[in-house]
Amino acid sequence: MLCDASLTTMLPVKDMNRARGFYEGCLGLKPGGLRPDGKFIYMVGGSTLALFPKPEGTKAEHTAISFCVADIAASINELKRAGVVFEDYDFPELKTVNHVCVLGAEKVAWFKDTEGNYLCIHEDISQP
């Protein structure tokens, strides 16, 4: 029923200017514009990301958005140059090396936005 519907990811933000600075300045997303209801949108691939003001804020304690990239190492270097700070983990079930964790058929690296939401980049890898 919904397989052909367009998809919008909605993220609440406390400070729209701060969040826009991160999404545009650090992640390089192109502004799509302010909507009458206060949401600010970005077109990302074939999807839409909408930031909406929420003064009390909330943040996802899980990965809210994952961007698929062709080369995770190159993407990490580029994002680090833009000011993105990557998370590192050393748990028995989750360990990063150079910010990257291999999870099944993908390599993943996590970072937070200005509102504390967990975002990640991932690279699909083939299984041997």
C-alpha cells in the first residue's frame, strides 16, 4: 500500500539555527526551505528530512537517520574535516575501529547532531 509513497524523516530541534548550521555546514545538505508550519526541509537522495522546532526538545536514543555512502573511510574523513565528531564504542557486542563497526553486511559509523540525536553513515559490504 505505501511502497510507492515518498518518505519524510522528522527530527525535533530545540534551536533551528544551530541545527541548520550542522546539517548544512557539517553534513553539506542543501536547504529545501521553511514550511508554513515551521518545519525546515532538506531533500536527501529521494527522501525528505524535516527539522521541526520543539522548544523542550527530544532526542533519539537510537539511530534516527542512517546515510548510505559508497566509501565509509573517505566519508568519515570528509565529515571530520567539516567538524563532525564520531562516536567510539568498546563493548563485547559492539566495537569500533577507526570509528567503524562491522555489523553483518555493513560498516557503520555513528555521530550525534547538535540536538543529541544519533545519526550514522553506513557502507553496504558484500558477504563472502
